[in-house]
Amino acid sequence: MNKLGATALAILMLGTAACASDEPAAVTVELTTAPDVEFEEIGIDEVRDAATELVRYTSDLGVDMIRGAEPAANQVVSPWGAMVTLQMLRAGAGGNTAAELDSVLGVSDTEAVAALIGQLDRVSGDPGGVDRKNPPSPPVFHQASGIFIDDSLVVGDEYLAVLGRSFGTGLYPVDFSVPQTESALNEWISVNTGGEISQTPTEYSTDTVISLLSTVFLAAAWQQPFSPASTAPSEFTTTDGSVSKVSTMHKTLDVPLRRGPGWTAVQLPYSQSLAMQILLPDNGSDPNALLSGTALADADAALRAGAASSVDVSLPRWDIAGEVDLKSTLESRGVHDLFTDAADLTAISDQLVVTAVAQNSSITVGEKGTIAASATQADVGVTALPPEPVETFVADRPFVFQIVDTATGLPLFLGVVARPDNR
């Protein structure tokens, strides 16, 4: 398990106390972990069935998150980042609260979570060392999770042990009654996303007693980069039929291209079994029609199994950000007790209720590669064979994209590009 987040944040100087003159004083927020607990290294083959099911439910969760966006708007989310945070909550849930979460999460097997976290350690690295103008090869992937606990609260030892063992979660005692603690949370997010995200997804409240945070960061060079010299303005037709000129990359690539009912898709590889899959709807079709577990799963399976062929690819550059209120997403899926006095989180502590769950994400795609980052937060108060002809793939209308671990199909990022120029 990558310990970068733990190492870096153990020495951060964070303003979380006030001195006699009422000026904020820098103090060290100390990282601790449950006693004698280490991240559990579990091979993916040891929990293959549970991991496969968890990947499927993670994709479904991402679709629900995207559907909550405004129609015809750009959006990006991290299904995996949200799943990790919600699984951290599920580890402390009981009774009907656990049952409602299970209807969304599908699998509450913490060993499967640990196996998927460990699966991606092969490309783990330091986000702070990435030059965003030159995405690296091999890719740099970093995920981190932390639990910030108010000094006034006693949290169950077994719950903290599960977080450390299955999520590699760092424990940070803080004082939420002082607003400077917000700086601590923001700094934690910034360090673990290479500065791509610098603010908490939820609104800071001094009434919070626990904040669960998880981050996902990826910086990756294309295995076959585009030439900036070939980038030129090209027409892009939006869902409402309007046409604009956007900066579009062009290159003949040796990549898998597959077709299905209502879609054409290509897979653009990075390296280390990571790739971006782009699903282009048929002319005149709404890209939201492709936001279904079935379409995404079918395209993913076809692309991962397919051989590469020569394809003339035209793809816009894009730089977008997204915000999702996960509380609304969960409530639409039948999760209600978690946000009321009926919440059963007694494995964490008595009389707790979740007050907010949200995610902020961003992605930049250009000629050299991709930079993507996400932060998910849950706040808790007192009661996340190639054909011979050359094919063409011209993304000149709104499309769906996802970045996946091609070894498992785990969706790391999912999004819709409706207006590459952000207008």
C-alpha cells in the first residue's frame, strides 16, 4: 500500500489552534493509526467473484452520479473514489442503515475493497512530482483515505482497525470547533491530488465530529501521443444542434475499435493496463443513453477483449471539473436512514448521523495525456483480429468517456463531454 499520504501529512504544519491573541497558530496535526494494524495485502484472485461484483456496482454508482448532472453539461466523477468513501461508512453501519447501503454498494466485503486498492499499487506514485504539462509514463496513480475525528469523540477501536487494515486509512485527531481545521482538510486534499483539487467538497461546519475523505489521482501519458502540430479547430455539434469550432487532436492510432447498439467506441491506452474508453453515440443520439451499466459494461468487455486496428482518431481536447451531491444520489437510490436520527452507525460511535456526502473531480485531456483527480467527502455529525481497412473515429458530438483499469474493468473516472470549449 502506498504510504505517501501518511508520510507527507504526518509532518504538515496546519493552522488548527488559536493563541491568546486570537491569531491562528500553526500546530502539527499528527497522523496516527489503529495500534498494530497494517494494510492487508490481498491478491485479486483470492476474492475474484466479490471483486468482479464490486466493479459492477462501482460502475452503476458512477452512472447514477453522472445522471444527477445538468442536462447537456460537461461532467466528470470518480466512481471508485465515491465507492471507497461509502464503503468506509458501510464498515461502521448496522441494521437497516447497512441494508440500505448494501442496495447501492452491492458488496460490503472489505477484503474485495483491499484487493482492488492493492491492484492499483503497481502504478502508485507521488502526485506532487508530476509535471501537469508532461503527463508521465509509466503513469502515476495515487489514492488515499483519511478519517478526521473531533477530539471530543470516542470512536470504536474495531472500526478504526478495519479502516487501517482494508483501506489503509490514516487517522487524524482534530478540533472541528475551530475554523482553522478547514485548512487541514484542504491541505490533505491538495497534497493527495497534486494540487488539482484544493478545497473540500462539502461545506465546512463546526458541528462536524467526523470527516471521511478519499482521493483518487491519475497522471498518465498516452502510449501513442498526439502531435500538437496536428491539432486544429474542427466542428463539434452539441446535443441541441448548435455547431462550434473546438481544438481537436488528430492521429492514426493502432487501437481497439468496437461497435454496439447505438454506439462506436475506441480504447486509447496509457500503459500499465490503464486506458481511456470513449463511447460515441450514433448521429442524432443523446450520449446520456449510453450512461447505463449495460452499455458501459458491453463496450468495456468488447474493447478489452478486442484486437487493435489502424484507426484515424479525431478527439477534442478538454479541461473540465464536476461537483456531485452524493447525498441526493443516495437518497434517489433508497438510502434514507443514514441521513436521519434513524442512522445506525454504532460501530463507529453512538448517536451519529451523516450530514453531507459530496465529490469534486477534474480532468484535463490533451495531446500528451491525461491528468485527473477527485476528492470524496462524507461528514458525520452527532444525531465515499483487426480489420484490414483503416477505421475512423471522429468525436465531433457529445460523448461519454471512462478511464478504467483494463485488468479488472474498475472505472476510475467517468464523464460526459458535451461542450469541450466549456461555453
